[in-house]
Amino acid sequence: MPQPVAYRADIRAARDWLNRYFDTQNKAVTSVLATLRELGESPVNIEVPDIAGTLEAVRHYKIARDAPAIEAPEPAPPAKPSSTGARVR
């Protein structure tokens, strides 16, 4: 269902609820009904954001996450002290 159609259906549902469950002679209720009428008659233009960049980033993340891990080389052994006290590798 396109957003403007859903929007208008929600406005209509809100009006129906007010008419069914609230005192339509009450000033607050008549004010809300008038506002809903105005909203329902107003043009609706909803722009959906472009999420292509986000989807591409998620794809790259999943590929990197699922790729086999590359093992790091083993570290060099610690240096051994020499007889002079200087460290020798």
C-alpha cells in the first residue's frame, strides 16, 4: 500500500474512532476532528530515503565477517641476554 493511501486510511480510522467512542459535541473532540479533516485533505508527498549506500556497507561487512580469518604470523622469540648484559637477538 503506498504511503499516501495508508496515511489517509489512518486519518479516516482516527476520525472513525473519535466518532464512535468520544462525545462529538465536546469542543476538544470537535477540534481534533477538524484537524484530522484538514490533514486528510492536505496533499501528502512522502520521500523514501535512499538506503543503497547503507545496504552496500552491510553487504561488505557480511562478506568480511564471513571470510576465513587470516592468521597473524607468530611473534619473534624474546631476546636472550648475553654474558655482557647486553641483549642479543
